[in-house]
Amino acid sequence: MGYIKDSYKELVEKVSWPSFSSLQSSTLVVMVASLIFALIVLAMDMSFEGLMGVIYKFLGNL
């Protein structure tokens, strides 16, 4: 039972929680980074799809 009390005391008294505006800006950064990463993965997927189509077309004509 002492572990739970100590954990609660640490969360309430020792942890510094971020402000709401800090959370908002961090959320925005994560959302933008996720969008950029998704677009990069999409571009890679489309380019590899095109490349594999060319390879298969070439190998099919042999």
C-alpha cells in the first residue's frame, strides 16, 4: 500500500505538468510531423508501385 501512496505523492507534488498552451503546440507539432511522414510514405509507395510496374512490364515482354 505504501507504493501506491508514494506514487500518488510523486505525481501530485514532484511531477511538473505542462501547461495547456504547451500541450496544444506539442500536439500541433506531432500532427504536422505525422502528416509529413505520411506524405513521404505515400510518395515512396507510389514511386515503388510505378517502378515495379515498369519492371513487370519489361519482364513480361521477354
